[in-house]
Amino acid sequence: KVGTKVSVATNSVIAERYPELIKDIMAGGHEIIAHSTDMNGTIASGMVEADERALIEASLDDLEKATGNRPRGWLSIARSQSFNTAKLLAEAGIEYMCDWVNDELPYTFQTDGGELTNVPLNHELSDRQIINVQQQSVDSYARSIRDAADWLLTEAESNGGRMLPMHLTPYIMGLPYRISLFENLIADLAEHDDIGYARGDMILDSWKAQL
């Protein structure tokens, strides 16, 4: 309703089973990033490197078949990683991941497999954390996002741009008694001249252009 384009973390199995969803996402100008093969496709610290490489490649290959484009971004299931994950993602051609949460700006680093950028996706401000884990209302979620936006806008005045990821879970925020307030929040933020919405790949490209 406000022209927002988003990044959708997608299991490759979902892309195979529900191609109509993929078509709708792509037709809307949104981005699909890899979210492993399925919700059992977690990565643990003791995972054999060859098995992890195969899991990453299978996810990317199947999503490329479904969308026609190889994903540029990656979000691990439950943000779980091994000590090899960043290297293997870079080797597989992933340009950015969203697993680490320790900043409000992207940052690029080198791995043994090549360059990779982390585009931080917050945890504390996710709908899952605020509504499901902390058992707060959608009103509290909206207040938290507004407070974070106000603070980061103040920082941006003296230190340059900041990111405020809106980490959403459709089956949490999409319920009938929550979605109206959420839509109001999106509309209010969109009215700010100094706030814009962007997909993860757009943030990555803007970041790299400034390096």
C-alpha cells in the first residue's frame, strides 16, 4: 500500500511446493533470499563441512530454478552457523547474510572463501521476540519500532544513515487482530521524508557504493 519492496527469506522446499507464492513475490518486485532447504535444515557448530556445503548449494540451486535468479542473500535457520558458514556462503556466491545482529549498519569482511557482507537483522525488535517470546501486544511492538526509529534518526543526523530492519513473521504479524495496527505503523513511517524502505540487496548495493 505504500510501495514497499521487501526481502523474503524462503526455504527452497517451499519454492518447489508453492510456485504460485514465488511468482507473486517476484511480480511484486520483492527479493527472495535463501533460508536453507527447509526448517530442519539447520547448521550446527559440529556439522561436517561437506554436508554444510551441500545444504547451502542445494538451497541456492533450487531457489535459482524456481525464481530464475540465484539469491544474493542468506538467512540461516534460527541464525545458526558453524565456524565454516561465512566461508561457505562466500564460496557459493552469496553476497550478504543476515545472521549477525551486532550493528545498525552493514559491514564487509573477508573470509577464506571470499568477501561477504553482513546486513544485520535485529532480534530484539522482531515480532517473534516481542509478541511471542515476551508476550507483549502489537501496540508494544509498534511503540518499540517508533522509539527505535526516533533514536536512529537522531543518530543519523550526526553520523550518517542507519538501518532499522523490520523482522517479520507472517503467521505472527499477519493475524487479523494485529495487521491493522501494523499497516498503520508502516504508513506513518512512510510519511517521514527521512525514512525510506529498501530490500536487503538494495541496502547492500548502497553500502558498497559508499565504500
